[in-house]
Amino acid sequence: MVAAKGEAATAGKKIDFVIASNLALLTDEHLAFCKAHQILLSTSLDGPADLHNKNRPRPGGNSHDLAVKGIKRAQEVLGLDRVGALMTTTENSLGRIDEIVDEYLRLGLDGIFLRPLSPYGFAVKTKQFHRYDAKRWLDFYARGLRHILAINRAGRHFPEFYSALILRRLLTDRPIGYVDLRSPAGIGLGALVYNYDGRVFASDEGRMLAEMGDNTFELGHVDTSSYRSLILSDKLVDLVASSLTQCAPECSDCVFEPHCGADPVYHHATQHDPVGIKPLSEFCARQKGVMGLLLDILEHSPEDAGILRRWGGM
């Protein structure tokens, strides 16, 4: 790890290491190691205790208590800006957006990322993925964004992080590094995922698909594959080539195309095709819905537009 940071610094690059954990087993030794090596922590927090515990059950029914205790301990040792949380929207979340946002505020977190469910892993196993569609999620998102903007108007800087990413794409020419908003897709090129068993995947979503028995996005193994062989593999080249939005039907003449991205893993999982039929794609519907909402605010709400511009880094 130290060697990797040293090599990156020599090349003029900066590397951040992030440990994603539910923090249930967090110890002082872990925190000391993270502090010594400037490692960030990321955990899941879906909202108030009853909602989080229902979404993320564990023996004892105390997943929220453990997450909150871990967040607070990490904030004390590492600093408020070294600990982040992510929420996932389940059907149980849809009517509770204000409570979810307020829980993040209560814990001193510096913003929130309103995420829909993805068609992988636990969301599919528990049949949660099909409990709501893009329209219901966009309504949830719009209500959440209004609440968050009201918080900002009251004087507290508290961004919705996905909006901030989109706004940076819309309003600036600065790169954002977010692989889901790239064309061609960022799989493999912007990220490689090394699994505990040594298998290497083009993305974390590809790894989750493999856990479901679909190895489409497995690129090789750490024992037998070099970095060069992974990123130049025929499998990855084909997948990336098929993800160019500039050439994709429905995308090539879409007004949002320059600011959108391709998600071949999502479309493969939902339509068995990395390009996907965009009128049937909820990824596409959500992207257009979020961007349309942000553009409407920028056009018609001057005070909120100023807040969004600050989020976008202008």
C-alpha cells in the first residue's frame, strides 16, 4: 500500500484507499491502521434505525446501532471528512426521504448519495429490485432534492452527491472519475475489482453478477493475469467497444448523450445485452429524469440554481 502510494506520487498521481465495511467488527487497531495510512472508510446507512435494520437484517437486529457507533468512532479518530456513508433506496424507503436525509444530518455526514437498487446480489435474491420502477424512484429523488435544497438555503452546505456529479458534467469541462458516467464505459479502464479468491472483474457489479453465476465480466485471475493482459483482453475490448453512447441506438441523437454514460453491466443484467434497448432501460429513464430535473431548477429557481452551481464546482 505504501509502495503503491509512493509510485503514484512519483508519477504525479494521487491514490486514495477506501475500505467499505458495515463497521460491525471495527476495532481501535483498524482505526489506528487507517489513520496511519490515510485510508478512508465507507459504510452503508439507509436511514433511521427501523428502516436500516429492515433493509439490512443481522442477528440481534442491531445493524443500525453498529453502523452508527462505527461512524462516530471513525469520525473521532480519522476526522469527519474521512468517513462516508451510502444509502440504497428500497420500497420501504420511498415515503421516508426526509427522515433519511435528517439521519445523515444528525450524524454529521457531509452529504448524501440517493441511490436506486441495482439488479445484482441481495436486491435480486430478496426480489426487492422489482418492487418499484424508475418513475417512483424519480419522484422519491425529486422530493429528496427539494428537502436537501431547503437545508442548503438555511445555511448548511449539504450536497446530494449524484446531482453534484451530474452538474459537474453539465456545467464544467472537469473530469469526474465516476465510471458510470463515462462513454465508453469505465469498466476495466476506470476500475478493476480483485475478488477475495483472486478473480479479477471489470467492475464491482460484474463481481456481484459472478456471485449469481454469470461470469461475463470476469477478466482473469491475479495469479495468471498481468495488468496488460486484463485491460487488453478481447472480452474487455468487446464490452467497452459496445458501450459507446455516440453510436448506440436512441443515445446517438439524445440531447443528454454528451453528459450521460453507458452501463453495460446493468443492461446485460436486465436485458442480456450490454448495449440495451434504451426505451426499456430504467438506467436511461433515471438519467434523463435527473438531468431534466436539474436543468429545470437551473432555469427557473435562481436561489436553488446558485446552490446547484456550487455543488458542481462553479
